[in-house]
Amino acid sequence: MQTGAVVMTGKEMDRALNRMAHEIIERNKGIDAVGLIGIRTGGMPLAHRLQKKIAEIEGTGPPVGVLDITLYRDDWSTLSQHPIIGKTEIPFAIDDMTTVLVDDVLYTGRTIRAALDALTDFGRPAAIQLAVLIDRGRRELPIQPDFTGLAFKTSASEHVNVFLEEISGRDEVVIEKTRSNERETGRDGWNE
């Protein structure tokens, strides 16, 4: 891969998350019955950042959980014979709550479809909303975000890398061109 173009700096990321926190509060008329669930890996730190920003605004933050969707993916068996399964930790009951799924990039919609399947194993939320830092378009499933940091269209030959301080030591979003013979995959080896 070649070095790519920065489409979101750390400062812009922080500003987008601040706006998204305000939108979550406004849409839900507060946070009394709201829980945030970050999709492992990229959604985890973003859910915690949103919780902190909401707490700065409201005086208290919503509970946060982490959801691993590995075994719910429709392509896991084609990617590896031994998938790495992370731990799901949802320390609150999701029944009758508004659950905000948080992820770093929305692309085909397949990760979110898997997350919806996984989430229903933990209960029945009153509503499920989707917050993504980057919406890069090119959906294969009819899934749309409720809260978006930045939306732009990409081509099939482009890859969006979201770098988060908690994972990679820096905050920025970079678009890179993939070579035509490379399979377009995410940071964790999966499309999205």
C-alpha cells in the first residue's frame, strides 16, 4: 500500500465526537435509558470517548459495554480456521434501553448486521441506534448510521484506516489506495 491522504486529524476527530455526543443526548432527550456498546476493536475506544464527552455535558455518562461479533460474521469461516474471539462485556441490562452501537467505520454494513444479531442474544433493547466515526458509503446491506463523524464516498480501490490513540498511538483517519491485486480488508483483517 502507498502512503495515504489524511481525511481527519485528531483535532477534527475530537470535534466530531463532541458533536456526536450532543446529537445522542438531543435525540434521546437525555441519557437516562441510553447505553453505549462499542464493537470490538475500533468501536471500543470510541464508545468510551463518547461516554466521557456525554458525562462532561450531562454530569454523568451512560453505561458502556463491548461487543465481539466474530462468530456472528457471515464471512468468518472464509477468513481463518482459527478466528480470534474477543470478550463481550455488557455490564448492564439492555432490555428496554436505547442501545447505541458504536464503530469506527461503516462500509458494507455487514459488521453492523453481525452486531445486531449478537446484540439480540443479550436482550431486547427499546431501540438500537448506530454511531460511526466514518461512513465511507458503498453499502451492501440497507444499514444507515444515526450519528456520523464524517461521511464521504470511496471507491473499491480505497481503504480507510482509522488510527486511534488507544490502539495505535495516534488519532487520525487516512485513505489509502490498494493495489488491484490486494484484497481490501480492514485493520483487523475483515472488510469494513
